[in-house]
Amino acid sequence: MLILFADGASRGNPGKASLGAVLVRDGEEIARISRTLGTRTNNYAEYSAVIAGLEYVIENNLGPELLIRMDSKLVVEQLSGRWQIKHPELRELASAAQQLLRQLKATLEWIPREENFLADEAANQALDGDPGPMVAPIEFEALSSVQPSSIRSPRVSSEPTVVYVIRHGHTQSTESKLISGAIDNPGLSDLGRAEAKSAAEAMSRLSTRFELPGPQLIVHSDMLRTTETAELISESTLVPIRSDSRLREISFGDWEAKSMGELEAAVDGQVDAWRGSVTAKPPGGESVNDLEKRVVKSLRDLIAEHSGSAVAIVAHMMPLRSIARYALKSSVDSHWSLQFAPGSVSVYRFFGEELAEVYCLNSCEHLPQG
């Protein structure tokens, strides 16, 4: 069994700090890592010692089985998932350690301080002796990038999922200002096809501008206009596509393929009762609440499936409003106030169900003039 003894030292807490990690196999010391860390806390130094030891094991193919012994109850319990991690810096350190642990079959074990004398000795050697040039404190650029961008936002534990959301391009019904929901199923017009192609280019530009990963999958409503939009984006990006009926437009039932002028004249009073309501349904159609339940379920599934990466969604006006409302945690008024042009691109970053960042809504500068 390979054993990693790890410990950190901080004279002042925070103060001059160091890490010590010693690897032992069959009672014989096979590696010793001893580094100074600058001014840091004791907990930071202890986590750094574990990370340094794990990196050495992985880089030198000494695993996969490993027993980690430490006298830090806090680090052992937090990395084992039994204690919460409240301090933002320690959460990032723990996340780095856990990513390394996933590559090994490791067991964590707390031991009394006197049994951890090898790692303690290595850490103090770095402070008292001549460990060579001081190494910079461990930085986690990849980890800091998975935290929300605002320094005022709460730190999160979930890996982020970037979601690009594109509204389908124009159809003949859109251009004629007719109601198209989940029943009326027109294909793209010539303008709509041009919009889909330009949306693919815009998505690429936005990912570069915001330094976000591009999508690994395009998920689209199973209706013709969204399917054609997704296919055209896929042709340009070489990203595979998949359909999801939960992303369909809201059903307007008997009102589909009609203009609002026709409806207001033909169904006296029904339109007024429907406007501004999340529970009212057109005859044979859906309520906003019905729509939101299925769209948000689809979105949550995609966020979980693509944690740590990116996905694109091609859908319709009302599903796009539901996605934006979920991200913004806004009121139901969002269903009437938010606008998304055909072919527009919106960009979100979801940290599980903990938090969402909105990078842009209804980006349209790429769209051709109709």
C-alpha cells in the first residue's frame, strides 16, 4: 500500500507557510515534497500539501491505490464530504484536490499529530532549511474560471454549464404575423435560413468574446422550424443535434395560424382573460405554467448532463422566456416583457441550481436585414 503523509505549516496563521508531503511504500520513504508558500493560513498549507502529493502520485504513475494520512481533521472530513466548506478559498482548494482524487482509489484517514511526524518535518524543513527557490502560492486558474465572475456573488460548488439559446429563424407565419405554437408547423423561410446560418457564426464569436467553451451538443424542439435551424447551425459548427419535444412552443390550440386581429374579433372576451395570465388556456391549448414546467425540466436535465461543458438549445419565443426567467429568477411578468428576435442568441452560465450568470440576451447584431 502506498501511503501519503501530508501536512502544512503556517507561522502566524496567516504567516510564513509551507507544505510537506511524504510518500511511503512498505515502510520505505520513496519521495519527499517540501515547499514554501508565502504568507498563507495553516488550512491553506494543509490542502496544498495534499494536492502536491496527489499530483506527484499521478504524474509518476504510483497509484491507483493510495492511503492519505493527515492530522488535520478539517481537511480529512471536508474532502470526505462529511463537513461543509464555507470559506471560498478552501472550497477551490478542495475542488482541486477532489478532481485529483477522482483519478485514484484513495482513502483518507485522520491520525494524531505525533504519527504525522514525517510530513510535519518536511513542512518545517522548508521554513527552517534551504528548500531552494520559493515556489509561488498554488493558483487555480481553471477553478477560478468555474466560479461566478462577480467577486460579490456567492461561491458555488457546482461545475458550470454554459447554455447558448437560439430562437429559430423566420417562417412564413412569422413574417405574416400569424400565431404559431405547438400545432402549426411551418418550415423556415429564406430569411429564416439566413438567420440560422448567421446565428452559428454569432455563437462562435460570443464564446470567444466571453472566453466560454463552445457547445458539444445542439438540442432542439422537435418542430420543423427549430429542427431546420438546428440542422443549419450543425452544418456550420459540426456539432451534433438531438431533439426534445419538451422544448416545443406553447400550444395555442384552436387559435393557431390566426392573427391577433382575427382572434379579438372572433372570441370576444376570451383574449382579454388570457392576456397576463399564467393559468388561462386557449381552447385546446396550454397555459404558461404548463409550458414552463416542461421547459425547465428539459433545461435542468441538460445542465446536469453537460456539467463542466456547454450545450446549445434551439427553441421558440415562449420557451426562451421560460429559460430566461429561470436564470434571472424573475417574476412571471418576464413572460410578456422579454423579447427574442428570430435567429437571436442568448448566453447563460448555470452553476447547477445554485446560481446563473447571464452574459447576453437577444443578441441580434449578426442578423441579416429582412
